[in-house]
Amino acid sequence: MPVNWQKSSFSGAGGENCLELAHTDPHVLLRESDTPTDVLALPPNGLLALIRSLKGGPFMPERE
């Protein structure tokens, strides 16, 4: 079954270096258009956790 990739609405007119997303049961797939063979597959709640962490700041806590 072919995967229907959708580009982010923030990608702009050039279409280069875009984030693309696709849905395949039970995963959400993410990739960059300039490296289409590198795909991140997450369950929907994993994608939500990724988005929340990106909005929240650094991925790793600072070391003392």
C-alpha cells in the first residue's frame, strides 16, 4: 500500500527541507523531504509527546 506523504504548511513555496507526515495504522510517519529514506515511525501518543517536548525547550536536562 503506498504511503500518502503530506508536507507541512510551514514549508514554504520552495519545497526543500520540508517536514513530511503520513499516517499508517498504527503509526504516524515523519521524514524530511531532503532525506526521504530516513523515516521516524511513532504511535500517535509518541508524536504528541515529541511535539510537547519540542515546544517545552531542550530535550536533555542540563547537567550540573
